[in-house]
Amino acid sequence: MSDVYGRSCHGLVLLPGARCHHREVGPAEAVSVEEVDLPESVVTQDYLKAIYNLGEWGEPGATASELAARLGVGAPTVTENVQRLAAAGLVHYQPYRRVTLTDAGQLAALAMVRRHRLIETYLALALGYRWDEVHEDAERLEHSASPLLMRRMDAHLGAPLRDPHGDPIPQLDGRVVTPPAHRLDDVPPGVRVRIARISDTEPDLLREITGAGLGLDDELVAGDGTLSAAATAAVWVVAG
């Protein structure tokens, strides 16, 4: 089948136009992310985390329109806040180009992403939350949790490497290894694959995927009609 479609990535046959973005990221210098002095502003924390998340599984950084949609604000508000972050040395900003993180912004973003994903994992594994329920409470708790609480959560969970949706949890040294996964709709029909990650941006899609009896590490056949087009776009897979 690779002869038909022309290329594969880590053993997974891809449709034309699909690109590989499997970046290993981390801080510029060896440092514990728990020792990072986070920006006091909740808005700043949210922007840094959003820029990281939007670029994690594709091209690094985020556009102003992507940030507006993710954060639920207008374009002028995004421009104003991004310019403020640039002045603080946390992002690189040029009009009409993707906003990217500086070394300092990357470190703060990694610390926030670690907090969010550890809390989601704790809510799911220790408190019985469903995977479509964890996001909202993690959003609230991540801004106020103490370093001690985060260390205790991490130890209780056995230092997990991924959250309930398959997103990698930054480790204490800030290192993150993104698995070689692609969106299910990048894979030709008939290819057997294994689920590595499911986007958590739409709880309704998580519920649809659950209703189909699917979860992390489950196998399925691309294009078998099990999931809607929207749910298919939310599922990321590796070779089965």
C-alpha cells in the first residue's frame, strides 16, 4: 500500500499531504520545571499553555486566529496580550506570522502543561473522573496547585508519561517526547492502527469515541465507518 500512497512514517502509511511532526522538546537548559517561577497572571499562563498546545502536534506556535478560538476572545484582545508577552520576553511576535515561545516562555509553558496533565491524570485515575470531565476542573486547579501538591500527585501516580487523552506529560527536567502519531483521517482506508492520542478540545467527541467502545491503545481499521468525520479528525494513531 505504501507504493500506492507514496510514503510512510514510522511504519504508518499516510495519505498524500500528511506531514510528520514528531518533535522532542525541552528547556534550553537543564532545570526542574517545578522550580520555574511562573508568571503571576492567569491570563499569561493560559496564553503560554495555549501556544504550546496549538503547536505541539504540528507546526510550532500558533496563529492569532487559533489563539482567539482556543481562548474564546476576540482578535484585538489576542494582539494586545501577545504584544504584552513579547515585551516581557515570553514570545516571538511579528504581525501575520505564527506566535512562538522564547526559551523563557517555553519553560513556563512546559511547567503549566505538566500541571494541567498531571491534574487531569489524577482526577481520572484517583478520583474516577471520566476523560470528558477532567479538562474543566484541571483548568481551574492548575493555577493554584502548589509545587508540593504536584510532587505528591506525581508520586502517587508513579510518574506517569501521558495523560488520560494520550498527551505526553512533561517530565521534571522538562523533556517531552511526542509519539509518532498522525490523525486518523491522514491514514488510508483499510490500514490497521492503534490509538495513541485523542484530542480533548471537544467533550462531545470524547463521548462519541467512548460510545464506540474505543480508548487509548485500542486497535481499529481506518475508514471502517465506526466514527464520524469530526471524531476521526480528533483521533491520533500509530502503526498497529
